[in-house]
Amino acid sequence: MTLASIDAKTTPPAGQETVLSMVIPTYNERGNVAELIRRLDLTLAGISWEAIFVDDNSPDGTADALKQIARTDPRIRCLRRVGRRGLAGACIEGMLASSATYVAVMDADLQHDETVLPAMLAKLQSGQYDLVAATRYVDGGDASSFSASRGKISRLATKITQRLLGTELSDPMSGFFMMRRASFDEMVPRLSPVGFKILLDIATAKEGLRIAEQAYTFGTRFDGESKFNMQIGIEFLGLLLSKMTNGHLDPRFIFFAIVGATGIAVNLIIFYLALLLWPAASFEVAKAVATGVAMTSNFLLNNSLTYRDRRLKGLGLVRGFIGFCVFGAIGAFTDIGLASQLHHQHEVWWVAGLAGSIVGVLWNYAMSSMFIWRT
Ligand code: GDD
Ligand code: MN
């Protein structure tokens, strides 16, 4: 049998080309997905579309609800990720699963107004743009559904981002956009799976990206609750810092370094308190307690922040902590060894000290990424 005849037998007849993949990250959105699909179906009538839900194994059974719908609706797919969490990473994986000409990302809770999707698609199909960002902060847009405090945070973050990165986006915090899949594919290696701000990451990942905006009204959540929290705010700072170094510093490394710096502060504070409140303790014992507390807080912070998407639990957490201490001790010896060697070669004391610390941090980071929070 020739190859051509095998092909002719096994290749299904070509169907309609999929124009648009909707990528929808979900975490505990069981009460929203059916309504969202119903609305997409109405709005996208006449467009060949599909929806790729990326669910991080939601305890409320969102994936089950989706798979139930998908049994009878081939446009719906649910990618269930186990053991990982993160909005940006979920969006990236969903977009990678698309083979459509255009991909859009939107929230599952109906806060993003789906009725602007056809207008966004038309802008891309005009061929003039690579990315269309939905925005609340231009004429015709609206974000008044935000609570007063959340509204303030959003506007402040928007201003800081615009100042620091000089982005042309009026709403860089938006999680609602559509783009040419080919543009996305080109930039994948430069995107970070950490945090909430996937649009900002994408819009700044490639020089010369042609960006249009689309005004929309930010609605209220249909069901369930927001997953936004302090930690996500801090992660956002990491993304900003990384962008400011033109991506030369990985946000993960920035978090690792920030956590390291908090460790120094914790160490000094505990040391001070121990000497103050526990006069019977010797200097060495107080220092050992302080170092132990700082190591533990560093480990836990790295587990919940730096490596949030690879978080260790149960026995893995204990094993990870032991490894972290062992690598940390080796790192400290390297640090001290290098500093003293440089110092002997008549270097200025702080250059020697700093060089030692930098090598120590790099070592700890490399070991943590490769052996403790490995993928
Ligand atoms: N897979 C996955 N994993 N999805 C997640 C995760 C996660 O860890 N965290 C949140 N999501 C999903 C939610 O289920 C929802 O569909 C969407 O991401 C947005 O999450 P919300 O919890 O509703 O966030 P929000 O409304 O507070 O923030 C939204 O609005 C902001 C506007 O300022 C997001 O769209 C932000 O990106 C946006 O900046
Ligand atoms: Mn929301």
C-alpha cells in the first residue's frame, strides 16, 4: 500500500477550519461554566470556534461539569492539570493546545463581556493587528463594578506599570485579549507561567507587536469568588522587575532573591529578640535559633511564592526542607570560602563578601530549582 493510499483511508474528511480558540482558565468555577458556554454560543454564532478550558484540578469539580458538557459538544475541551496552580501558566498551556488562527483568553466568571468578542476578531481579521486587548480604562470602557479598594489597587498597579515599562496598553492588568496564534507561538519561550498578568507579559514579549484595544465593561462575578490575593500582588512585582531587566532576570530568581533578603531581616530580628528576651541563652545558641527560623521561613516562603506552581506538600515538604537545609549549608560554606579566598588576594572586604553572597544565592537557587522544586 502506498503512503498516499494509507493517508486517503485514515485521514478524516477535512471539516471546517477552526477560526477561534477561546482559552478559559478555571479554578472553582463550577457554577459559571455552563452559563459562559451558553453565552459564547449566542455571541459567536456564525464563527467557527472552540473553547479550551484549563482547570487546575478544582476541588469543586469544575472539570467534571465541563467534561459532562463536552460529551455532547465537541467544541468544548477541558485540560485538567494536576499538581499545579497558576493563572498565567494555565493560559499558556491552553493557548499551546490551540490550532486555530486566533486565540482569545477570558475569565470564566462572566466578568469579561463576551459580546465584544466579534469586534475583537474583526480587528484581527483586518490584518492590521497582532493583538487586541480588551480595556476598561478608555472611553466606552468601565470598571465601576470593582469594590473601592480593589479599584484603587487596579488603578495604582496600572499607573506603576505604565511608568516603569512605558507600555502603550491603557489596561495592562486586563486578563481579556485575543491574538494571532502565530504571534503567540513565536513568543512562548519568553513567557512566564507565574502570576496573573499574562496580557502584560505577552504585550511586552515581542518588539513591534501591533496592538489594538477594545473597550468593555467589567461586570460582576456570576458565581463563586475571586482568587486574587496578596501573593498574586507580590508576584506581579516580580514580573515587573523581570520586565525592567528586559527579561534577563527570571521572575523566579527575583522572588528567590527577595525571599533571601527577607531571610536576612528575619535572622537579625530573631537574633535580637532572642538575646533580649532570653538572657540565659549563649550568643551561639541565639544565633543558631535565628538561623533556624530564617531557614524555615525562607523555605516556606519559597514554597508558597517562588515555586508556587510546584508547591510541595506532606512528606515531600519534609524531604524538601531537609534538602533545602543541606544545600543551604553547602552554599554557606562556598560563600565563606570564596569570600575569604578573595579577601586574601587583597580585595576590598565588601567586594569579597558580596561576591561570596552572590555565588551562595546562585548556588541555592540552582539547587532548589533542580532538586527541591523540580518539575
Ligand atoms: N487554571 C487556573 N489556575 N485558573 C485560575 C487560577 C489558577 O490558579 N486562578 C484564577 N483562575 C481563573 C479563575 O477561575 C477565573 O476564571 C480567572 O482565572 C480570573 O480569576 P478571578 O479570581 O476571577 O480573578 P479576578 O476577577 O480577581 O481578576 C481578574 O480581573 C482582573 C482585573 O483587574 C483577572 O482577569 C485578572 O487577570 C484581571 O487583571
Ligand atoms: Mn473574576
